[in-house]
Amino acid sequence: MTSFASTVFCRTQRVCQHLPVFLNTFLVFSITGEVSYLVLVEAPLEAEPKKKEWTACWKVVHLLAQYFMLGNICWNALLFLKTNPSIKGVFLGGDGLGQGWRYCYTCETHTPPRCSHCYDCKVCVLRRDHHCVFFGQCVGFHNYRYFLSCLLFMWSGLLYAVVMNAEVFIVILKEGVTLHSVLLLLIPWIMLVSGKVSARAFAFAFIADTCVVGLLLVSAFFFFHLFLMFRGQTTREWYSSRRPYSLGLLGNLRHMLGVRWYLCWLSPLIPSPLPGDGINFQVTGSLEPSQ
Ligand SMILES: [Zn+2]
Ligand SMILES: [Zn+2]
């Protein structure tokens, strides 16, 4: 019975670990589907009937932009998950006892500076930034570029979706700021379950709401990580008020995104080798907390 309970617990834990990835994938594809629908079908339904219908060329431009962003989100997410950021299979060097090196009792090995153990991934990760719960994987030296590019396209995609959905808000609020319209925007699920709105109105209100909430959330993550990248700092170092590895703005960009930092964010297919090895780092400041 105990082994059955532990099997059930392990399976539930595994499903829960992957749940955010499934949920995010579902939301990304739902939002893209909805904005494509808005472009192809609803675009002519402007508030004022005098406005002209979008031309086929303009619709194609919109669809290409949408699928470029979707492709980048999916490809970067895939490469992020496939790129192993841990010390597994990495030759850490013979001596391993220089400045900043530590011993990990769980992995039973000496680990280089900026490397730390992740209790979710159960392994030490090179230049570990944080464990991303949305992907169920650590952000480290080798997969940082894909993480940041994915955030960039999620942010731009959500910004675009919010602009496109502005019309949905206008249509909902066209009847005025009534209790019905406010409740539909704030609690669309309850309005659907109580039979106060159609499934179509619910779907539009739900996706429009998701875009706004998602944009606020992703903006916070994206700008925080941009700020850290410019400063050459990991989230861990920021928490402990240390910034000993900053190489200046251009140096930090090169170190985080690779030698083609100015181009590589356009597509994950553009090669951009990282200048370092994730083991040795140039120390430019105090290793002690500044406060
Ligand atoms: Zn470890
Ligand atoms: Zn982790």
C-alpha cells in the first residue's frame, strides 16, 4: 500500500511539474488563434461602419508577424528545455579549488563560482540564475539566451495581442460601464457558469483578460532580467547585493547572449557562441555583499 501511495505521489508530482508547460502552451496557442481570428474575420467589424476593411496585404503582414513571434516563442522554449545547463557531463577542471569554488555535498563534487545546486533539478547548474517554474527547468549559463529571447517574444506577442484585443474591450464596454460588462471583464468564468453570457462572449473576454494579466506578469519578468543582464548579475547575486563579475554593458551582453548578441535575439537559429566556459569568470568587483 505504501509503495502504491508513493507511486501515485510520484506520478502526481511529475504531472504537476509539467502542468505549467502544458498550460502555457495552451494559452500561447489560444491567444494566437484568437488574434488570427480577429485579423481574418473580425477586423472589418469596426465600431464605426464607415471605416474601411483591412486589405489582404495588411492581413498577411499581421499574420506573418504573429507567426514569427509564435515560432520564436516555441523554438526558443524548445531549445531552452533541450539545452542542459547543469554540470552533468562538463569537465570542471583538475584543481577545482580556486577563488569562489565550493563543495556540493549533494553532487559530491567541487563546483565553480556562480554555480549553485537546484533542489528541483537535483543537480548543480553553471552560473545558475533561478529555477523557472513555468518551464520546470533551471536558467543557467548555457540556456540563458533562449530564456531571454522567449521572454522577449512573449512580451512583444502579448503587447500586440492587447492592442488587437482593445476592440474586444470596446465592444464589451459599448453598452456602457454596466454591472454586466464589468462582471464579464472581471469574472468571465462565473458569468459563463451562471448562464449570463454566451460561450463566444466568454471566450473573447477570457482571452482579452489573459492577455492583459499575462502582459503585466511577463513585463515584470522581462524588464527585471534585462536589468540584470545589463548589470552582468544573476538573480542570486542580485538578492545578495553582489556584482563581482560585471564586464561593462557590452561585455555583459556578449557574455550573456554570445558574440552575436546584436542579432541572435531575432531567431534561435542564428549561431552565437558564448565567449566563456561557464566555469571561469573574470572578477571585477568585491565578492562580498556591498551592504
Ligand atoms: Zn549540487
Ligand atoms: Zn532547477
